[in-house]
Amino acid sequence: MEPLTWTGNLGSVLNPALAISAALCAIVLVVQTVLRLSSAPVTLQANPDGTLQARGGVLGTLEVTMAYLFWAVVAVLFAYIIVPLVMPYGSAGILGEITRRLTPVWIALVVTFVVSIRFKRRLGLYGKLFDSTVGMIGFALVMFWVYVAAFVGLFDMIVTHDYLRQVSGLKNALPGVVAPDGTEGAIPHYLLGGDNLARDIFSRVMVGSVFVIAIAPLATIFAFMVGITLGLPAGYYGGRFDTALSFAANLILAFPVILLFYLLVTPEIVQTGIPSYMAAFLFAFPLIFISVLINTRYYTQPAKRTAILAPVLVVLGWLYLSAINESGTVIDFLPAWMDLFDITVLVVFVSVVFVNAPTVFRIVRGLTLDLRTRDYVAAAQTRGEGAWYIMLWEILPNARGPLIVDFCLRIGYTTILLGTLGFFGLGLSSESPDWGTTINEGRKLLLIFIHPALPPAMALLSLVLGLNLLADGLREESLKD
Amino acid sequence: MGLFILRRIGIMILTALCLTFIVFWLTNLFPNLEKLAKTQGNFRMSDEAVLTYLGNNGYLQPLPVKYGQWLGVLPGYVIEGSDGQIRARCASGNEDIADAPTFCGILQGNWGYSTVFREDAGSIIATRLGLTGKLMFWVMLLMVPGALIIGVLAGMNEGSRTDRSLSTVSILSTATPEYVSGVVFISVFATATFGMQWFKGTATAAMDDANFENFFLPVLTIALYGMGYIARMTRASMTEVMTAQYIRTARLKGVAFSQIVLRHALRNALIAPFTVIMLQFPFLLNGVVIVETLFNYKGFGWTLVQAASNNDIELLLGVSIVSVFVVLTTQLISDIGYVFLNPRIRIA
């Protein structure tokens, strides 16, 4: 068994192809830019039959060439992903083996895109996303990691080795190294090499995605529930209530985030139980939000309201109690059979929600201040609707555009925060495969070995970039109507 | 205007008091004090020994009293310890207890004593802040003009190819946290892997003698994360200005495009970014902590990490005062500056 090279046999054909097409692309781009300086500005000219006239001359030809060259580059890049799927093991190099491991993800992505684009006119805002290139690229990046996390977390696919197993001799081993006999997992190579403790980096990065994909959106949803439940009345009523809450929000925002993390996420503070009390406080907001939401909707039909509200409250209440009840902390009163799950990273989760909630509060409050003067709010007031009905069913739906965009951005920011926590080794065990911790482990020997730190850094970058592009696409599309 | 500033300063002081009290409370929780006692004494101290140590050093007084002493509105403690020695908060070193002043808190200019560095907290903060000031100066020098140029170029022709590519660049830079870009920069420019070993991977030497080679990477790492955000704000404000009536008038009069941008649009477009740049300071503070840790530059952020991870109470309080002061002052400047720059807003 030989160590893998980066691109294997595949590279002998595709690498030159990529280099040539990319170089041509660059040359044409430069020439185009130079020519454009002295050319007339583009004007659209229509032919008699209604089609548009193409721009002629050297510049026009170059533009057409540029389009073809760009697609050539894209095609070569796709070939890197597709061709290895039909090549025998080991002949397509490290990149080829990685794309082969990711086969289920590619299939899921293709299915998602084909179905979504086919039915995009019936899918509302989600469908409109597929009209914007930026939005589609962002969505693809985000869904890539969502599918990776799903396949790794639920079906245990994709990963090649146990992410905690240390194999002697593979400490800081370079990418493509052969694992010794008896230690090979799904494949006999460490695709991205070994880290400082001789664990497989590829598997660690893939497993790390589960942590981020599970925590970041959930924490953001919680932060939104807290921010909305407090921000709506603050903006709607104003007065002392608003002043007090805004002061508290500004107080938290004036803290440097890292100082706050250092104060909240240490074993000593966990011992005092403050995070558990904060969890009990913050986790109550989704409960309040959903019950008020249902109550205001069916207030005029008491029988129906009770029929819906009672089971919802029982289920949510149970989830709430299991979430805040952790054995070995200050809140530990439920019998074991009732405690559905333990959140091992409760402290991290709570502090991330706590840091995000004030910003959401400020956004919701600002939007409410603007929307409460609208005519439909006055109409609802005249009809005699209750204050919470107006806030939740009149104002909130009309504030959804900016909130959805901010939601995407905020998941990205939460991902960055989680990485920061891992980077400082706060709240997570040093064995944890999450990207922040892995970057922190890798940076210690960065000047000697760069391969342990770069893959998790790139993974985090691509996910956050995807979320930002997705938010940008959503903003653009929601502004169109 | 004067009343507005006074009110803002009042709120600022109230916020600072609340924040320091929270930090004080969190650092003075018993498990934290126990850890402090054990790091100061030894790790195998018995529970009684811990209590004796804490009692002798005034840590077991009620929280409001301790906070008042630290603030300097209550007289500092004078405690006769269980070993018969009399310790006073205000007597430093071998000073006689009788000569020591009664009040010695932050209001009297006494920042307290750092238990980690075994030095006066005030002087530590002063030196470290100086080092971080140097870093921030270069960050600002790189970030602000860069961001404004990108934003203006992107915003003056909305939807053009320049706009598309520059917007993508700024999204990319906001999506790259410092600990990612720092790692990437070090890998590419400070190791021999890619054949571009142009810079140093640590900035420790830059504390005394900063030059392009050892200081550029940390500066670039911090600047890049903030740059994208400011550039996007500048772009948004520039596109808004470019659709205004007076720009159309100028265009119809036949004024050259460069003249329109430089003379008519730019000044109005720069009002919004000003506030954004000011409000960016708290985020820069985070960046400073990460980058100083990553590049081993022993400035203010590095001190914060050291103080926080060792529960060095008084140093940590000093650090939080400074950072809260920076955050609140920049907020105040941004509000006042906004009013001065934008003649349409008047605050009575």
C-alpha cells in the first residue's frame, strides 16, 4: 500500500486542464479590463424581432470567450468530484477519495437542487432563492455541511476512522499516509493526515460538523425566541419597561464577548450553578412564546384553544424540564426515568444564547417601533384585538423579512462564537472534535505542521461564508417584491 | 446638546458601575475564591486553610462591602489575621498600617494588585494598553481607508461587475473570523510549505521593535474581519446616495462621473460608516484578544486571557473597566459625531 498523492492519476489529466483554462481565463479578464477602459459603455440594442443584439467587435468576442472559459473551469472542477466515483480505490488521490467518501452528500445535494429548481415557483421565498446565483452558492455550501452532519451523525457514514483513536506512528503524519496493519478503518489511509495525538484529521473535521450543525441553529432559535418575546412588548408598549430592558440589553452588549465567556464558562462557575439557573430562565422563553402564540390565536374559541394548548404545554413542559435538569448540578430533581436527555454542552449553549439574545431584542424592538404605527395595527386595535394578538399575529409576520435574513447571519455568528469558545478551550473537553478546539490544537505546532489546523479552519470558513451568502441572496430576493 | 451629553455620560457611569459589579460578583463567587487561594498557597490546601487564607486577606467580607472598598467609597479593611499579623488593604508591602490611607479604591487611583504578575494592576494595564494601542493604530490605518475605498468603489455603480466582485470579497472577509484567517495567513506566509515565507509567525519581537515582517500579519488579521462589515455599510450608504435627486441633477447637467462621486456623493455617503467604524471597536477588542493569543503578542488582550484564566480579580476588574470604558466612549462619540455630521438631526 502506497501513500496517496493529492490528485493521483486523475491529476495527470485534470491538473494541466485546470491550469490552462484558469490561466486563459485570467488573461482574457485582464485584456477585457484594459479594453473596457477605452470602449463605449454598453447599451442594450433591440433587434426588430425583439431579441437583444449582441455586442460586436473584439470586446464582444472576448466576452463570449470569457463565458465559455469560465464554464470550462467549472466543468474541470466538477470533473474532480465526479470522475473519482468511477475510478478504482487509490488511483484518484486524496481529493478523489474524499469526494468518494462524500458520495451520499453529493447525491443528496443534487436531489435537493433538482427538486427545488423544478418546483421553485410554488415554494415561496425558498423557491425565489434559486433565482439568485449568490443565494444558490450559499445554500449549496450550507446544505453540504447539513448533509455531512446528518450522514455522520445519524448513519455513521463518511468518516473513515474512529475520531478518538490514536494510532502510534501517525503523529503529525502528512496527508495521504498509510495506516499500519490492523488500524485501518473504512479505508487504509489517513486522508488528511494525523494530528498531534495521531488521530485522523479527516474524520475529526467531519464529526466536528455534527456539533456545529446541531448547536448553532438551535441556539440561534432560542436567542430569537428570547429576543422576540421581550422585544415585541418593549417596542409596542415603550415606557419604563422598554427603558429597563434596553438598559439591560446594552449592558450585556457592552461586555466584550470573550470576557463574558471567560466569566461564565469556567468549571468554578459551573460549580455554583449559575449556568443552570440561566438555562432555567432562558429556556422558559420558547415555552412562553409558543403558548402565548396559540392562546392569542384561538382566544375566541376556548374549547379548541384548550384542546390544542394542553397537549402542547405538556410536551413542551416535559422537554423544558428535561433540558434544564442535569444530574450532578444544582437543578436535579426529576427522577431518572423522566429526564429524557442530558445536554453535555449546556454551559456553552446557554452562554451563546445569552450573548445573542440582546442583539435580537434590539432588532425586534426597532422593527416593532416602526411597524406599530401602521394602519393594519390601528385597524386591529379598533377591532378590539388584544395587545399580544397584535404583536404576534399582526406585527411579527410583517417583520419576518429582516428577521429571516438576520437569522441566517446570526447562525454564522453563532458558529464563529462556538469556534471562539473552542479556540480558548472554554466549556469543551480537549478531546472534543469541534472545529474551534481542533484549530486550537493545530495552531500550537502551526509553524512546523500546517495540515492539522487548516482543514477545520477551512470547514468553518466555508460554512460561515455559505450562511452569509445565503443571507445576502435572501435579502436581495425579499427586496424584489 | 450639552444636556444630551450629560445624560449619556450619566448612563455611561451607571452602566460601568453595573458591569463592574457583575464582574466583581462573578469573580468573588466562592469556588473562584477557593481556586485563588489554592493558586496563591498550594493546591493541597485543606478547606480550613483556604478559609483562613481568605479571611486573613479580606475576601470573606460581605460582597457590597468588598465592592465599596474596591471602588474606594468604603474604608479599606484592616484585619487581624489568625496568625496575629495585621493586614490592611491599603498598606502595600512593608508600609506601616498606621500610615496607610483609609480609602484606597479605583476612585483614589489605586487599581489593586495582580496576583498572577505580582505587580500593581494599574501599571500592568498601562504598559499592555500601550502595546495594544500600537497594534490598533496600524489596524485602523489599514482597515478604515481600505474599507472605505472598497465600499465607495462597489457602491458607486450598483450591480456592476466591480460591485459584484467587491461585495463578494467583503462578504468573504466578514465570514472569516480572526482565528481562521490568522491560521491561514501563518500557514501560507510564515511557513515554507507554499514557498512564500515572507513574514514571521509570531509577533513577540514586535513588542519592542515592530517592523513590517513581524507586525503585518497580526494587523492584517484583525483589520480583515472588520473591513468587510464597514465596506458593506459604506456600499449601502453610497448606493443610497447615488440614487438621490441631486446626483441625478448633477448627471443631467453633464458633470463628469468622477466629479459626482468625489464632490457630491462621497461626503454624504460617509456619515453612516463613521458611526459603524466607531461601533466596531467592541468587536475589534475581541479580535485583539484572539490575535494576541495566536501571535503571542503580550498586549491588553493577552492580559485579559491571563487574568481571566487565573481568576486574578483586581487585574480582571481593571481590564473590564478599561474595555467597558472604550466601548461606552466610542458609542458616545458615534452618537455625537452623527449629530455633527448630519445636519438633519438635531438633539435639543
